[in-house]
Amino acid sequence: MNAKKTQKSGWLSRKARVRKKVLGTAERPRLNVYRSNRHIYAQVIDDAAGRTIVAASTRVDGIADNAKKAEAAKKVGEIIGRLAKEKGVEMVVFDRSGYIYHGRIQALADGAREAGLKF
């Protein structure tokens, strides 16, 4: 139980450290990522207005049913990129939320890049 608290508090401190440096504007909103054991969530946020522009996840879109985790994350990245382009967003700031940039996080970012988003 104690190791679990230490692990979560480490993630929270990394998340806060990344978040204080990354700010989304109307011209360049923030692409935020949250990863759970089963699903991955992404949303494009305009911090100046305090609103979410677009959001996608494996849970809502039903992608995680047949795909492996990294493949599902890449599909979510492609969906979030396509939806953001439809809303007129060309460039984003990537907020990895304290997660290490590899695996599912990297796959989501690659999928968003392939859909046309620039980081």
C-alpha cells in the first residue's frame, strides 16, 4: 500500500512539473493525455478560455475492443488529430501529463502527427 502511494505521488509531482511549463492558447492549444490501465484519453484544451475543444478516447469510440493498447492509442491520436483539424487547430502543445514519452503516449503522438497536427 505504501509503495502505491509513493508511485502515485511521484506521478503527480511529475505531472505538476510538466503542467506548470505547458500552457495552451487559442492559437496553439494543449493536447492533454491521460492513460489508465485499460484506456487512453486525449483532449485538446484552450487554457486561455478554459474550455475543451475536442476530445477522444478508446472508451468512447470503442477502439480498445479488438486492438492492442499501442494500436488503440495510435487510433485515438489519429481521431484527435482529425477532429482538431476540423475545428481549425493546426498546431498544439503536447502535455504528456508526467508519463514517460514511449509506448502508448508516443503512439498517440505519432497518430496525431500523421493526422496533420504539428507539435
